Amino acid sequence: MFTDPTNGTENYCIKYNYRIESCSTSQDKTSFICRVIQPQGYEMTMTLTIFNSGKSHAIQCNDTQYGVGRADDMSVIGCDKGQEGNKTAICQETGEWRLVRDTCIITTIKELLTESQVEKVPEFVVNLTQTVQQDETKVINSSTTISAIVGILNNIANVSTEVNATVINLNFSELLGSMATLSDRLVGEFANSTQRILLNRTMFNNSFHADLNSSIIIDIPNTGITNTFITTITFSTLNNVMPVRNSTFNATNNGTAINAAVVLVKINATIQNVTFSYNKVNKSLTLNPQCVFWNFTLLQNLGAWDDTGCEFVSDINNTVTCRCNHLTSFSLLMATDIPPSLREALDIITYVGVGISLASLVICLIIEGYVWKAVARNSTAFMRHVSIVNTALSLLIADICFIIAAAIANNPLENQGKDLTLPVGPCSTATFFMHFFYLALFFWMLVSGLLLFYRTVMVFSHMSKSTMLAIGFSLGYGCPLIIAAITVAVTAPGHGYVRKTDGCWLNWSETKALLALVIPALTIVLINMLIVIVVLFKMLRRGVGDITQRDERHTLVVVARCVIILTPLFGLTWSLGVGTMVSSTDKGIHIAFAFFNSLQGFSILVFGTLFDSKVLGRWEKVPQSQLSLQPSTSWGFMAEWPDRSLSSVQDT
């Protein structure tokens, strides 16, 4: 007989009265099938064992939860209200039911497990925290619920990092506190692991050593403490969503990152010496490692990282070792950027250096314009001055583009707390022209190197000025244009052409677009160095007077000096530039790059123009009246130079 499913002791409960026809049989097994009509395809089968409690079938187990049973009988019952699943127990000869399987899970937790597979972090973090706090007793007594919570945390740790941190910071602190309470109240040994979460509870006897997911090693030496349990929960990627604030800085990003897994360690005893060995998540970070734990009471119970009672021991082979005198939730903070004070100093060095470079390049072009007709009398001298003028012009325009790009980007020191995301369109335009003209700088240095090679090795060949110009401009501007255009075409569709923050420049972290400048530049440096070696060998073997005509000797010496000095200087500068991207926290590399970058324009003026005695000689012969014809223009600025400052610099 069936009853109305809505009128039972609980809603949606179906009752069926089964009549036993005969009690003569010692044992009878009957199967019952419960089937849902709409929708179809949902049914469950349950087998009921009916027996006579005679001598051969004496009842040994009898309680209100699992009912009556004989030895080795199995009883499957439902879960408590608000839970799903079942519990399976076996009757022991001792007269007690032994629980062998428990799949009961709090319904709310099960629903949250499903929701956690969708990236709605703030919502289900709040719900999970509230559920764990409200049903704390049920959670502790249900291993399936604990496993589901581990699964939820695994999903949380695996979500995108682009989450509104101001919404979830407090929730994660509360959630971590709930996990600490939960781990403290687990009973017996327990182990559960997923790809990113490892939960383990084991017996602690005197000492403890564990390798947690090959990411953290915990070592607790002799303590004299025995017969107690220690619980560890390792969150290998929770660093993606945990806040990085500390006791003195309540913000979501202050140039610091969680650079290791987060591990929670609980034990019902006082531990005064524990060592943690962390494997770095980001191995490029090397600056300012901080051994920290999560202090729930800081910032008016908001919670923050604290280093009280912990000390840094070593950083060897990408493994950071820390020592603490207490147990709680631990991790490792490391600087992701240079300190603000150093950043401000570097900004000053950079802008002052760029200013000096711009002034030097303008002076260089003015001098070249005045002495052009007098010094470019033969084809070699002509191409030498064409190369130096275009080298200076390329760097001048590149520096101007640098200033424009700096104006487009928000300075993090002046816009703290604001969105520092760069505008893609203007930033990409500025980056393209910087890339193009910095490449042109190197390719015009290659033109100078090839000119030196051509006039010292290929002595008897002749090439007209028009041919030299065609080759020079093809190399000097054609090749950079092709490389810059290909770089945009390959990386821009995937939004990987420029960096998203920290200034308009070629992307490094995602697409390595910066290699489109570094590889050609360093290749040209290598080619020019090989040319210098060949030329020096030729000169030492046969003498420069035998290689060239007398009126070209001076020009070749000046070209050689420019190639020998400027090429390594430019190569070293941009090698350091790559170093600032690869090792973003190395203060020495940043300072060296800022210094050498500021020397480029000044070096072109000195070694490309002022050290050319013919240029200076021609400049000294220019009448002062001619120099002061237009005192209001930049030419008048040149007329104010003392004669001694020019005549004192002689060709060596």
C-alpha cells in the first residue's frame, strides 16, 4: 500500500506496507524498487533481509540508528536532515554496528561544490564560510563533506586571478579561519588530496617531517611530545587569490607577491621550533623574502600576513628556508618589483639621462649640418657622416617617443591605488615607433661596420654614392620596418604586443615580443665585433696606409673608433634592458641600465662628432659672425661655445 508522498512524516517520503505471508522460512530476501515516473530513468533498488531470530540467527546488534542485525549483516540508512547520501554499517560479534562507509554530505556544501566550478568566487566563498560556521558539528563528523570542501578550495585556487580582491579578501580570511577550526576538530587519521589541495592528519610522536606535494617541506625536531595528532592542509595555488597585505600595508598589491604554497599546520601542543622549506612559485623573484603567517587579529580582525616569530634562513637553488616558533597558516612573501624609493631614484636618473641624451643629439646634428659640405668630400667620408647623422636622428626620435610613452602611462608612484592598466591604442603606437627607431639605431651602426669592412678589405672595388645610399637606407630603415611590422602582426591579435602595466613597451612575460629588438640588436653587435677583428688583423698585417688612400685613412680611423666603442655600449645597454625584464627585482641591473641608457646620445656626440679632428677643425674656421646671424635660434646657442672647449679635443 502506498501513501501520499506529501503526507508522510517528511515531505516527498513514500511509504509501502509489506506483509510477511509465512514465518516458517529462516530467512527471506526481498527487493524493493522505487521509481520516478516523471522524469523517467530514475530508480533505486533496496534489498530487505527478513529472518527468524532463532538460535541459529540470534540477534547480536540492536540500536535505534541501524536497527537489528546478526553478525556480519549490513545495514544501510539515510542521512540526517539537511544531508544527502547514506551510511553503511556492519554488525560485529561484539554487538555493535561498525560504520564502514559514510557518503553523507551537507546539501548546501554539495551545491557549493557544483557552483565552485563556475568562476563566481566572491559569492560562493561567502556561502561556504557561512555554511561551515553554521554546520560546524556536521562538517566535522562527515568525511565526505570534508572532501567536498577540499574540492571547493581546489576549484577556488584554480580560478582566474582577475577577481575583485576588495570583495573577497575578508571572506578568504574567514574561510581560512574556518579551515583552521575544522582541522583542529578532526578525529583520527585522515588523508585527502586533489591536484592542488592536500589534507593530512597523522599521529605526532616526538618529531615530524613531511614533504607536502613537493612544494613545502616541514621539519619539527625532537619535542618530547607524543600521542597527539598533527593536521596539515596545503593549498598549492591559493596564492592566486589570497591578499598580500601585511601588518603595515592594507592593500591588495604593494609590489609583493605570495611566492609559495599556503600551508595550514595545527597541533594540540606548543611547538617552538619548526622549519619550512618552500619551493618558489616564481623563480625569477629574488628580492626581500619574508617568512610570514596569517594573523587573523591584525587590521581590526581583517587579517594580514605577519612575520612575528618567524625568520628567514636561506634562499638557495630556488628553495627558501624559514624558521618559526609557532604553528598556524604559513607562506612566503617576496617583492615583485623594485622598492618605491629606488624606483623614484631610477626615474630621476632616466629622465635626466634622456634629457642629456636629447641635448647631445641635437648638438650633434647641428654640428654635422654646419660642417657637412667641408667634411663629406669623398664617398667614404660621405657615408660615414650619413651613418652618424641617421644614428643620432634615430636615437633622438626614439627618445622623444619614450617621453611620449611615459606621458601615456600612469606613474605608479604618483597614482597609488589607481588603475594602472595602459591604454592599448596609444601605447601600441608609441611602442611601435620606439621599437622601429631603436632598431634603426643598431642597423645604422651595422652600416658603419659594413662601410669599414668594405673600405679596408675590398680595396679595389668601387661603389657609387647612390648605390651606397640605397644599401644604407635599405638596411638602416627597411630592415627595422619589416621587423617592427612583423612583430605587431604576430603579437597584437592575441593582445600580447605591449605590456599591460608598468610602462608602454614590448611585452615580455606573455609573448616575449621584446626579443624582436634584442635578437637583431645583439646579432648586429656580434657582426660588428667580427668586422672589427678582421679590420684590425688587416691593418696590423699590411698597415692602414697600404689598404686605403691617404685622404681616407682618417675617416676609417674615426669609423673604426665609433664601431669599437658605440656598438658594445649599445649592446651592453640593451642586454641590461633584457635583464630588467627577466630579473625585475635586481636593483643593480636597473641602476646599470638607467646609467648606460643615458650615455647613448652623449656617446654619439663625443665619439661620432667631437673626436673627429676634421669636424672640429672645420668648425673652428667658421666665422663667428656667421654663427651669430640668428642668435634667437638653436644655432645661436652653438655660437656661445668657447673656442677652447672645441680646440682642446684632438683626434687621437
